[in-house]
Amino acid sequence: MTQEASPATGSGLQSLSEQQSKDRFLAVVSEVIGVEQLDASEHFLDAGGDSLSTAIIIDWIGKDFGVEPEFDWFFDSKSIEELAARWWDKVSGLAQAAPAASS
């Protein structure tokens, strides 16, 4: 990974569908671990991920979307696809709780 690599900016969750958001999540994972063809059915570690790449992905996703995946999900999830789904569940839960919190 080079120093020029950086998270995409401006996409945000408001303008993206669930599938687009998950695709962006997978693209960040692919870029950070340095693989062109990410096999989302693989476990994160088997795909080349490690604790440092986990920290970078969490940071980039947090900056890009405002909702960070949990560190342990990268190691507990059976696949990267499951990891992205867990993150989306967190995003969806926060989105549903937001209107109630502002009442």
C-alpha cells in the first residue's frame, strides 16, 4: 500500500444503496489488503488481511461512511461477505435508531 492510497470521500451512506455501500466496503478491503480480485467468500485472514489492515479499513470506512465496523468482526466472521453484512446491519440499526433519538 502506498502513501497515496486513501479512502474515497464524499460518497456517504445517504447517496448509496445497501448493495452499493457493501460494494464500496469490499472495495476498501480489497485495496487495503492489496488484491485485485477479492473473493468475498474467503475469511479475511485467508484473503491476506491482518490486524494492521483491519485498523486501516476501520479508519477508512469510518471516514467514508461515518459508521465503523467492529475490530473483532474481521476475525470472527466466516467470510468477508459476512463481515460486510454485519457492518451493514450496524449501519441499518443506527439509521433506524436515529429518528427515535431526535424525538
